[in-house]
Amino acid sequence: MAVVEEAEHSFYSAYQKRNPHLLDELRKEWEGILAWCVRGCLEWQQDGLKPPPIVIQATSEYRREEDLIPSSHLLTGRIIQWAVLDLNQ
């Protein structure tokens, strides 16, 4: 399943203002960060992925734009068998 997420913000200016002590600060909080990750994983396993409406809309638009053979052009309920040509004869 393809999911499209559009970036609404640029991180370039945030990169310029980066915190040189971030790694040390995160090391102090590693237990809480790990617990947060585990809780999130358990919630995902129980409830599944719940993308926000903007992601659902962007994914739908992407699929519609990239669909080379729209479902309206597909034959439903029918199987077409192609004859296989024996090129050795």
C-alpha cells in the first residue's frame, strides 16, 4: 500500500538553529523515549495505522493521477485467456 505524505514545512531553517547538545539531552531521556516507542508500537498493533485526513486525501489524489488504467476500463467478472503462440513451429 502506498501512502503519500506532503511536507508542509521546510526544515532548512531549523537545521541552521540546531542544538549542538541534543544528543546529550536525548541520552538523559532514553528510558522515556523507549517507553514512548513501545507504547506507540502496542497502540499501532491494536488499532492499526490511522492516517490523518490530509494524508488520506493526498494518497487518493496520487493514486488517481498515477492510475494508467482506471478501474472503469477494467473488465469485471471476466477472465480473458490469451492464446500462447508456439514460436518453435
